[in-house]
Amino acid sequence: MRTFYLDTSVFGGKFDEEFAFWTDKFFDRVFQTDIILLYSDVIDDELSSAPDDVTSFVNSIPDNMLQYVNLDEEAVKLAKNYIAENVVGPSSMADCFHIAIATIQKADLLVSWNFKHIVNIERIHGYNSVNLKYGYQTLEIRNPREAFIIIRLAGIVEIVFFNLLIHTR
């Protein structure tokens, strides 16, 4: 079973003209798999000021697809390390909380539409350098379009592997 951490931008992307197409394709694919979505109290806080359509969509996600996780002292410390190591500035602390929680929870993928502070090759290298420096594993960070392709390819690989097993017996 795979776990994905989605930051708040992915939920909002469903209702944003620029991001809706790939966000819908991503969620359609997620809902057809056994992927568990890590859902944190940081997301909950950010969604408290989101438009009703966004919160309604989030509330419609089946509970069995969600795993609730909290921002704890370990995640706060790791997030502060991202700032101290100049991966991003202090105003991006909430973004760092998302990265830290996903890292500590060993998410298979963090998915975001935030290209400025998260899904950006320079930032990804920075976050992962800090992760390694402090004894954590690296974190795969992608936008929903890339995540959709990854899920789709994983499904194709599973089918091919299954067919190979059947035909080699």
C-alpha cells in the first residue's frame, strides 16, 4: 500500500481553471487504487479558510482512504531545519511543515501545485539535503500531473508483472 501526502494546493487545484484538468485525473486515478492519503492537522488549519467547494470535496473523500497525522515536535524541528539551512525563508514555514510531516511519515510521494516553494528542483534538492543531513530518507515530490503518470505507470507494471507470472507457470 502506498501513502501520498497532498498539500492544500492539490485540493484547491480541483477548482482552479489552470489546475483542474490534471487534479481531476489525479484524484480519479487515486480513487481507483489502494493509495492512502496522509491528512494532517496543518491541512485542516489551512482548509478552515478555504471556499466551501474545496472543503466539501475534502469531506467527500472516504475515511478509509485517509490516514490522519499530526504536526509533532519532531516535524516542527525538521521544518525549522529547512529554514535554518535556507531551503526557503521563514514565511514558508507552513510549506516546511508539510514537507517535514511527509518525510517523517515516510510518504511515498508528496503532491503539490506549489511550484515556488515545494515542486521546484532547487527546493526539492534542498529539502532532501536537509533530510539526509538529519538522518531522514529523501522525499519524492511531484505535481498532480506527474503523480498521475507515476500511478498509471505503476499500474501498467503491475499488470505486466501479473501477466508474466501467469504465462511462466
